Amino acid sequence: MTPIGRAVGVVAALVAPIGIGWASTLRTTPNDSASAVLRLAWTARPERIENCRAQSDDELAKIPAHMRQAVVCEGTTAAYRLEVRRDSSLLVDQIVRGGGVRHDRPLYVSRDIALPSGEAMVSVRFTRIDSVEPPATASAKIAHREQDEKDGERHPAVMDPDRRRHEDEERVRLRGEIAPAILSLEQRFRFVPRQVILVTYDSDRRELVARAGAAR
Amino acid sequence: MVRTVERLALRVLAACDATGNRLYGWRFNPLYQSGTIVVALYLTIVATGLWLILFYRVGSPWESIASLTANLWIGNWVRGLHRYASDAAVVATAVHAFRMFAQGRSWGPRALAWVSGGVLLFLLLLCGWTGYVMVWDTFGEYLARESARLLDALPILSEPTSRAFTGERPVPSVFFFVTLFAHIGLPLGMGVVFWLHIKRLERPVLLPPRPIAWGTMGLLAGVAIAHPLVMAPKANAFVLPAEIPVDVFFAFWLPLVRAVPGGVALSGLVLAAAVLLVLPALTARRGTARPAPSTVDEEICTGCRQCSLDCPYGAIQMIERTSRRSMEVARVDSTLCVSCGICAGSCAPMGVGPPGRSGREQVAGVQAFLAAPERRPGAVVAICCAHGAVAHRSALAAAEAVVYPIDCAGNLHTSVIEMLLRGGVGGVLVFACPPRDCLNREGPRWLVERMYHEREAELQARVDRARVRVVHVNAGEQHEAVSALQRFALDLSALAAPAVDRAAAVDAVCEASTTGVHS
């Protein structure tokens, strides 16, 4: 091999790892430096639209003891409309449904909206669009009433009283997690470039709240 | 279509290999060692990773890595070497896959190696993903958020994974624990898949020559020291970073998916992975294009085991013979045989080989060649591998050699060389591929062993070695091939005119026979 060839070989051997080091630490600018982001992110349990009925003793007797439920409900969940306005101009108008193929899981809102920097009035409304109260609640109430009447007559071997109580508690707990029919937030924000303002649902206060971090 | 791409890729590969050979010689050409370099890098990554893991804290991932990175003596360069070795492993894996594709080594019995190689590449990328995410700097967060966006397109997830990164609540420690667990567990899983990857190879070469292994690690360590890693800012869900450091080797897919919906991006990536995995079905040769596996003539087989020893794919087993003659007889497993024909060159009595390429058929071919009226007595015969030097056929012919193509140098039976010389040719120059470039793995190796080290079926001692030479050139080294021919012709010119002796019989005795009765 000629000295020139050897030198080229050495240079090539040096260039390859240097190239790897360089390509390993490239920098990218994925975000528009002038924009801020309004991030909508929350999860909540949607209202159930369902028909409930009390199971008879015969039906319960056919089910293994650990799977018995005094009241069974079938149905789906309500859909919600998400509307976001900035200084009265509509930015988002989206229908949100529960998660999962059958939409029977908690709903989830996740949206990043790029906004120009500066002050703006932001309005976020999250409203239930399916009417659920009359049929579902009515049928559930009827089912409960029927069940309560029957419980006194039921033999503990058919429906364990503890299990029955736990079922009621669980139903109450789930109802407590259901998002209110209307959630709204109207607030004036000062958007700083590359800052993220998060609007989320506070399940304890049952309302939308905004959080912001310090811009760098 | 696929065949056209293969041919184009082969031309590119040959040109790159030729450049590598010119710069480093074929023994130290790193392009020929892409697979073994990955193994050497894997060991480097594991060694440095074991050190780095001692300093990692799942409760404060960024802080622990930042503290390590700030330490130039025991932290920064080790982390740099860990990272650059991982990057180099991706590059070497891509080169290795490209070579296998270009050379058509992705289908048939080699499909297992191809598919397991694809899985290894996926695991390597996944391992890199976990490595970057567990640091939880801006790049790690960017990777995690984009990956979660893609994953959330799957309708089976009741709760989106991206919820963990929105800033609603701090990312839980358990996330980093699972990521760390995967970062350690995936390389172990890669070991199992690697075993599958080389399962069908006999005598797999696992590590590159020492100069390449130490040179690669030394150069990467040098870059790690000369170009110290700089810690990216800590991930913060409430701030969009102005700049993010991106490792293109592990995040090459990010720019491709950023502008498209998660479902489309995920479908695209899954489709690309599926194409990679089903490639053996696309590249498979069918019908007459598919070379037939070797067969054994049990009447001729002496049970010497040489073909079984030489087969690079473990496709020949010795089984108990039920009839007369030797105790054992060779049996070819057609599901493992790639039809390389190396067994044809290893069988002294010429009883095994692919149809049309067995020793006996090679001898018949050379007899016809010698009987051809247009043959020039005293000319140099250039035996060229069909996968390499045959590309220089015209140039060699212009340099007054008679080109004699053969499917693979390892396929060549030494009796062919002897018969050519006895037939009055001036000399035999065998153009074999560089050993690590051999389509059939061990062709050139066994050829040299048979010609110069008495490996069965050896070139007989009575053959004048001054009239025989082996040269390693690939399809991109025409100048080297012609130069080698001219040098050989010059050396031959100093010898006396060749004698013609067609009377002597070809030796068909297998001296390595352990159990058989010689024919």
C-alpha cells in the first residue's frame, strides 16, 4: 500500500467514529420558538347511559357466588363536547367519548394547542351532550328500589349481605368519579414563548384548573 | 423488482468493499467484519453499562446521570463510550444487513438468521430507547412523548400512555424502574436471539481480528474523551425546549413521524418492520432459479466425514450405513443446505455435491474445456468465482487469460487444477473472494487449506505449486485482478514450458477416512 493510501486509511478510520460522535449529538428545534402551548390533559369517568335491573334469585343461583351481582346494568357512556376559545375565536370543537373499543372506559382529553405569545382570554368548556338522566337514573332507581324490597326476603345463601353492601358502595364510588355535566374554565393568561399552560381536571374539586411552569 | 434492487445493492457493496480492501487490505477491511464488530461493540456496551448502572438512581434519574456526566475521570468518557458504541452498533448492524441482502443471503435456510437479525435490530433500537428515556433529559422526554403518541393510536389501550408525560403529575419512579429493568433485560434477551441468529452456522466467527476490535473501541473511546458528552436540560413538562439533542441512530424515525397522526406513523413503522421480516419470502429464489441442494452418491461415499466437517451450515450428517462398504454414509439435510457446493470440493472420491457441480461433473467440464479446439496451449487459466472475479472476465481475457468460471472457490475440486496443468495450461490462477466476503462463508478458507495445507481433498504433491496461485479479489477490484494476473504470468515466464500428461489418473482416495473402505 502506498503512503498516500495508508494516510487515507488512517483518515477514514478517524472520520468514521468522529462522524458517529457528531451524528449522536445533533441538535434539533422541534418547537416553534415564538409559540406557547395550551395543553388540555385530563381523565374522567363519563356518565353511564344504561339500563339496570335486579337479578332474580333463580338467576343469581346459577352464577358462582363470587360473581353474583344483585343489580346488573347494560349500556354505554355519554359523549362530551370539548370547546376551546381564545378571545372568542373557536380553536377546538371536538367530541370526546370514553376510552376502549366499547367506550366504556374513562374518557381522556389530550391536546396541545400552539398559541402566539401575549395575553388572551381562554375559555374551555367540556359539556355532556348525551342526555342520560331520565332513562338511566330512573331505571337504576327502580332497580334499586325493587332490590331493596327484595333484599329483606333474600336468603343469605343466594346473595351475601356483605357482598350486596360492597356492590352498593362500589356503585356510589363510581358515581362520584363521574365528570360533571358541564366543566368550564374562563381565564386570562399571559402566554410566554415555549411555556406550557396545562388545563386539567381536579377530581377532588370537580372542576377544571390551570397550571403553569416557569419558562426558561 | 427485488432482484433489481439486490443487484444494485451488490454493485454498491462491491465498490465499497473494494475501497475498504485498498485502504486496509482484505484481512482488516471493517466492512467484512460488520457482524463481528457488532458483537465486539455489544461486549463494550455491556461492560460500560455495568459500570454506569452503579450510579443510576430511579428516584432521581437526571440528577444521578448529571452527576456522573460531570465526572470526567470515571463518568463522562465511560458514558460517551457506552453511547458511541451503541451508535456504532446500529451502523454496523445496518451494514451487516445490507451485505446479507445484497448478496442474496436472506432466504431459504438463511431466513432464520435474517429474521432473528431483524429481531436483534429491533431489540437494539428498543434498548437504546430505554437508555435515552431513563436519563429523562429533554431528548428522553421527547422520545417518550412521541412514542406514547404512536402507542396511543392502538385502540386497545383504555388509558393512553401519553398521560404519564403531560405534567398532570410527576412521572412516577416506577416508570424509571421498569425502563431500567428493560434496559438491563433486553440485552439478555438479545443473547438468546443471537444464539438463534448463528444457530445454523458451523464454526461461527464471533469476534473481529484484534486490530479491528481494539481499534474500534480505542477510536470510540478517543472520541468520547475528545468530545465529552454534555448533559441536556432536565425534562420539564411545562417548558418546550428551544433545542433538543438528538441521536440520529436511535431517533432516525422521529422526524418522519412528527408531522403525521399517531396511527399513520405507527402503521408506517409496523409496515417497515413487517417488510424487513418477510423479506426472505420476497427474495426467495423459486423454480429453476432456486439452486438444488447437494446430493450424496452412496455408492461412492466412503464415509470419510470430510464433507460433514467442511459444510459451513452443518447440513451434512453422517448416518449409519445399512448396506456394504463403510460404516457410515453422508446424508444431506435439504432444509439446511444452501447449495454452496463446498462439499463437492471436499470429497476426494467425488460422491457429493449439488447437481451439476459435483467433483465428477467438474472433471467432465474441464475435460471438455481441454478438448476445445480454440484453446491456446500454455495460456494462463483464470478460475473465477461467479460471485466475485467473474465480473472482471473481459479485463482478464484482454490480459490474455482464459477465464474458467466456477460457482464458488470452495466448490472447486483440486482435481480440476491438476487436470488443467496436466492438460498443458501455463498456470492456474484461482480468483477467490476475500475469505470474509465469501457468499458461502468458508469457500476460500477451505480452498487454501486444500491447496497448501493438505486438507482433504488436497491438491496432490505432484502438482507444481509454482504454476498455481490463489488470489483474493472481489467484484470491485478489477485493477487488482489484472495486476495479479500479470504478476503471475511474469513469474510463469521464468519457468519451462508446461508438459502435457493426460495419462495419470485423478487420485480419488480420501485419506481422512476413519471408517470406510476406500474405492
